[in-house]
Amino acid sequence: MRVLLVGLAVLYSLVLGGGAQASAAERVELGGGSGLVLTQDGRETLCSLTVIGADTAGRTIGLTAGHCGRVGDTVASESDSAAGDVGSVVAVLPAYDTAIIEFDAERVAPVASVGSTTITAVGDPARLAETVCKQGRTTGATCGLSYGDVLNSQQVFAQVCVNAGDSGAPLVRGTSVVGMVNAYLVAPCIGPAVVTDLVSILRAIDESGGPGAGLRLTA
């Protein structure tokens, strides 16, 4: 009888362990540059994730361009659509064209690398003549020179190829994310890209005191 009970205990443990591993494996991996599908009232918008991390309240938070969605939009991973909705837009900062997404922490696994881009830190805004790159869901990784802050604002221009769907894409210097792609001037991939510096965005989110305040990268 004792042998039978021990055997059942081992089997039970294996079943639980296997279940936990399967659950972890099913988490959707998202990082800067991942494609997102934002949906409300049957309207779908494809955009790119800028960064993902945790705020001071422990919520799993991501950012994308504000014109990509409205508060209440559901958010899914473009590359893992079978997983269904894994988050929703909880706030929009129009002055910074930024949408704040709260993800289901039990269903999303933040990652540092997407494509050829790895993000490990937040950096200062791009300066004149620096080489910067972006990772977008439409045009992937492209690099070029930054024109710096030419409008004396929180925005910079960068000569990187962007097209529809790249909105929200992270602009990086090395492995530091320095901005969010919001638009392009002239024409797709001719540019330049209009980028909002991430330091300004994070400062505005902190000042709001809502979801995303104190956001730190977690991947």
C-alpha cells in the first residue's frame, strides 16, 4: 500500500510539473519591435511594440504609438494570433502620441531581443549624426543617421525606413532604446522618420501617476 501511495504521489507531482511547464511554454513572447494587433468594435490596427516592462505597481506594461489605438482596445500578438487577446490599452497620452498597454502577466513573457534588435536599457535622445536603428513589424530592422532635435521639442528626425505598421517601433542606439517611431515625412522609407524620445515619454507617464508609472524594462 505504501509503495502504491508513493507511486501515486510521484505521478501527481510529474503531472503538475508538466502542466506548469506547458503553461510557461504557452506564454506569448513580446519585446521591442513585436507586431501587435489592436482591436475595438471590429476595427483592427497593426502596429509595433516599443518596449515592455513592469511599473511600480507590478503591472506588465507595454508602449506603442498613441494613434494605433484607443482606451479599451484589446491587444494581441501578430505572430501568435492563436493565443487571442493578451492585453488592452489602458491610457493614451495624445501630446506624446503614446498608448499604454497593460498585458496579462500570466500570458505574456517579455523578451529582450526581436529580430536582430536587442534592448537592454533606456538611453538619452538620439543626437545629430548618430547612427540609430529601428525594429518594426513591417520593415524590420533598418538603420541610418539621426538629425537630432530639429524642432526644439521631444521629437527627433532619423533617416530610417518606416512604413505603415511600424508606428510604435523602438529606435535604438546599440542596445539602448532611445525613442518611439510615430510617423514619417515625405513618403514611406524616404523619410525621415518622426521619433518621440523615450525619456520624455517615460517622464510624462511618471507625472501622470497612472498605469506605467515607474516603468522599467524586465526582459
